Amino acid sequence: MADTKVRSALDFCSAVPLPYQPRDVLTIAGIEPTDDRLGATQNDLVCHNPDGDQPYFDNTKGTIGPYYVSPQAAVTLIDSTDASRSRMVPATVDELRVVLDKCKQHYPVAPPFSCGPNFYHVDYNSAGLIIRITQLWQS
């Protein structure tokens, strides 16, 4: 089962040692249905915000890649039916593809999914293929 706690930039900034690399947190534009190519942007982690606000992910970089996702990748998304945003639900790559496509077109998404934060922590296998995608909350 997926993590029960929704993680955010604050969680990465609070961890010692810092388990973060920019290539590990992506803003995903979409997943191609034919070759499982991800359109994505890397995110910088801003722990010490000069405005004094919470840490956040900065996605001002251009698209970097290409990224490829395994069709069997483990996906966990934030449960939109939980007002406290403290629960994750499992999903498939196909469900994530549908969510991304509908959100891009501003269409509603079926619960428990939503057009929530477009920040995902990804894990890679030794060949560089994404094998785990976990949605993150933007602080």
C-alpha cells in the first residue's frame, strides 16, 4: 500500500541528509500512450525562501529529458476526497495518463483523483526507466 502521509517540499527540506535531486521531482505535462514517453520539467527545491514562506518546488526550468515510464510503474496519488490531504491512493500509469490529460484540458476528474498539485517524486531503475511515481503536495 502507498504511503499514508502526503509529502511536500517541507518534508524534503526537513530530512537529513537531504534525499533530493532535481531530476527526482517532476512536473509532468503528459504521458504518450504509444511509447510511454513523459513530457516533464525538473523542479528545484527552495528550502530557504527569502519571503519567509514555506519551502516549495520551483518549476521554472525548461523541459529536460526525455523521460520514460514503465507501464507497470507503481503510482500513488493524493486522495482528493480526504480534506486533510493526508492519504494516498494507488493508481495505474493509465489512470495517471487520463488525469493528466483531463486536467490539461480543464475537465473534471473522477474521485478519488483530482487536478491537484502537478509535482511527482519519481524513482528510476538502473536503466533510467521510471518505476515509481508519487504525487507530492506543493507547500
